Amino acid sequence: MKTLFSARERERYLEQMAGEELDLLIIGGGITGAGIAWDASIRGMKTGLLEMNDVASGTSSRSTKLIHGGLRYLKQGEVNLVREVGSERALLHKSAPHLVDPIPMLLPIYKKGTYGYLASAVGLYIYDWLAGVKRSERRKMYKREQTMALEPLFKTDGLKGSGYYYEYRTDDARLTVEVMKSARSRGAIIANHAKVEQFIYRRGKVAGVKVLDLASGNSYEIYAKKIVNAAGPWVDEVRKRDNSLHGKKLLLTKGVHLVVDYKKLPIRQAAYFDVPGGRMIFVIPRGGKTYIGTTDTVYKGGLEEPGITDEDMNYLVDAVNAAFPSVRLKKRDVETGWSGLRPLLWEEGKSPSEVSRKDEIILSDSGLITIAGGKLTGFRKMAEKVVDLASKQLQDENGNIYPPCTTDREPISGGASPGASYEQAIDAAMRFGGDAGLIRAQIADLATRYGANTIDVLKAALSAQDYSAKKDQLLYGEILYCIDHELTLNAVDFLLRRTGWLLFDWKRADDARNQVVDMMASIMGWSEPESRRQHMLIEDQIKEVWRSRA
């Protein structure tokens, strides 16, 4: 029997956290917080997690959606980092194959470009060796004519050849949700839409938090032996509440990504190329779309929605047209987009160019543990460092002994099912759906999101007595599953982060949004005013992400 992770039980989860002192409480429901909750709960710590918005609603749903192998770090001489992220990438592909997918990447080489031909050949060879890249994905080098055959859209002026290697595409929001579900299955207590308003102290040390449930308006006091601040771009806001914002602080940079129809940018594989001015960007096909990113500009505005400016759009559209002259992309071709904030650590007295992109732990005098910086690929190792520290502190203070990290040997939710491999679980879902008269392509579509849990989505769909049409049944089943197993409280949570439709299938999102609200209202018991509020939340989100449709 799978552990429920239900939006209908959120208040009970908060009451449960308030009812006993936790060993570890995490503030922040992005990939870092999810990884810490997963690791700590496996080790046997009584673990709680609070997120003021939805799971993965910040940086963890706004990345380039790649599990990097670390090619960029090689140029900077970060040999150990390349080895580490290569190993982490392989682990994630094994643990969550439905969400971590190898894709070929073409690196064009031009005269006077960032990478020379020989340097690229040697660099990619060393990268393959350090990152432990499997034989079938090892780099190949192509001359000019071969490169033009592989990607006819590339600018030919100055083209010398290309490097062909692999990156791993992911759905960052879904990966965060699946890691969170893995933590929940090991006993972690998790609540989203619950805001930490202030800290509670005992003898000068942080001992708990006062929390406001943004859905119900109820307040709770939650106590824990150790509290971790993993709030991403909000970590300094949390440190302010602890009166410990000094020394190293965040420098936020904004990254913007744009989505166009694949026909507007029909690249044959993903590409990573130079942009005038010295930076490099990606173009990546996904389904019937191609997305482009990213910008990297210092940001000082509000944290909730960084927004996409005309300058951001011009930069990326111009970069694409410089690399692929025949495409002639226009701003009006951009259908959707997203912007996110990278929380980088910098020290007073240093310039922005000296900012580190590595993760770092900061300890305050009150005992608050802050983790900041880092990358999506390294979330598991970041979590291990934090839990190792908390474990040592708990041992020193209370004599409690916890085992070492084992997340490198644990499946992630959706990557396998009890007693069955990932492949067997997908086959079982296909047979089950086929017997129910469902189309194979529909089941395969679900499997890209839910992996080994797809059969549970199908079972939820077949429980929908009120929906005779298969299409309606599947939508209902997916919504029901997301509410009861993925802590999905709002319609936007479903349309944006659980499915990605608002970004990568705007037509589907537009067609389904009224039904989504109606079905969620039926399941959650929403009043008419609440349903109207949900429609307004969708409209607000559309204004943020739909560039040519808003």
C-alpha cells in the first residue's frame, strides 16, 4: 500500500508536525529541500518540511531542465566536479529513468569561437573519461561537411566542425515532486502552501517555527532539534528572520527560457552554441516544441515572479537568428516562457564576477543551518552534506547515532515499483490500460510523467464513474492521483508543475483548464467562490508564461 501524500490531508500533516518535536525541519520545498527530506527520512530521522508555495514552485521548476554532465566545469579546471556530476547524472538516470533522458547535443565549432576544434576533441575525450560516460554515449567529432549534414540550420560562415556528445534532459518540477514522494514514503511529513513567519528560540538557539497555513488561515507552532534553511532565492529572507544575515549573502541572477513551436526552430538535435558577447546558450527540442535558454543577468527585483522583459526576449531571439540564420525567428513566434532565479553566494568586498556557483553551508549563531548555491544535478550530494552535519550535531548533543547516506542506492518514486523493475512496471501499465480499452499512446504519455506509478493513475481513471469518455476518464484519473499522491492543492499546481502543459502544450492546457477546475472542485469540495479564485489563479499564471497567447 503506497503512502498517501494527499492535499486533502495537508492540515493533518501540519497538526502531526506540531504534535511532536522533530529531529529535522526543512524550510523550502525545492529540489534541495526534497533531497534533504529524502536522505534524512531514510536514515531514520523524524523529518518535516514546509514550503510556502507549491513544491518546486521556485528555481526548481525554472531551470534549463538538464542534468548536466559538467562539460562547462572542465574549461574552468574543475576536474573533481566533472567527475562528481558525471557520477550523479548516471545515478539519476538509473533511479528515475522516466525523468532523466539522454539526448544528443551538438557543439558547433567556429573560427575564433569559445572552443577550438582540437581543444574540443581533447576536452570532450577527458570529459567522457572523468564523467564515466558509457560507450554508446561517448563523444564524436565531426568535420564541417558532416556537421552541415547533421544540422543544416547552423550558420556556415566560419564553421570548422562540431563535437557530438550527450546531455540528460529532465522535467525539473516532476523530479522534485518524485523525490518529495520518496521522502514521504520513508516517513517525512510535508506540507506546501505553509509559510514560516518567525522562529522560536530557547536559550538563544533556534528551536522551532511559527507557521501560517495559507489555505486555511490556521497557525501552528512546530518544534525541531535541527532546522535547515533550504529556501533557494529566499534563504536570505529566512536568515533575516533569524537576525543572522551577515557575511556571505545571495547574489541573484535571472535565467529566462523561451518556447517556440518545433516548426519554427526544427533542429535535428539539441545544440549548445556561442552567443555574441561571450556566453553560450542551449536550444533543446521537447515534444512538439523547441525551447531556448538561458540569459544570465544580475537581478534585484521581487522574488515571486522575476518576469520576462523585451530585452530578455530580444537577447535570445537574436542569439538564435545569429546561430541559425535561415530560421528568422520573431518575438511573436514565442509561445510561452519562464524565468527563474539562481541563488549564488557572494562575500562582502568581492565583485559579482568572483561569485561562486558551488553550494555552501552557512551556520548561524542560533544553530540555523543554511544551504545555498549549487546545481540541480548535485542535489543529492548537497543533501548528503547537510544531513551528515545534522547527524553529527545530533550525535554530539543527544548521543543519537544515524547511519550514513544511502540515497545512491535508493530508487526514486516512479523509477521502479515494489517487486518489479521499471520496465516491468511500464509493461504492466500497458497491459492494464490495454485491457481497459485505453490507447497505447495515451498510456505512454502518462508514463513520461509518472513512470512506474502510471498504473496507479490508470486505476484512479477507471474509478471515475461519472466520466464515460476515455479522455475525460484519464484527465480525472491524473487529477485524482496528483491530489492524493502529489500534494496538488491548486489547479495551477496541476497545469504548470505536475504536467507542464502551461509551458509545453498550451493548447491542451487551454482546452482542459475549465475541466480541471471542475474536477478538482468535485474532489476537494470547493465552494463556488473558491472555484472562481482558481480560475483567476490560472489567468494570472497565463499572463506570466504565455507570451503570444496572453
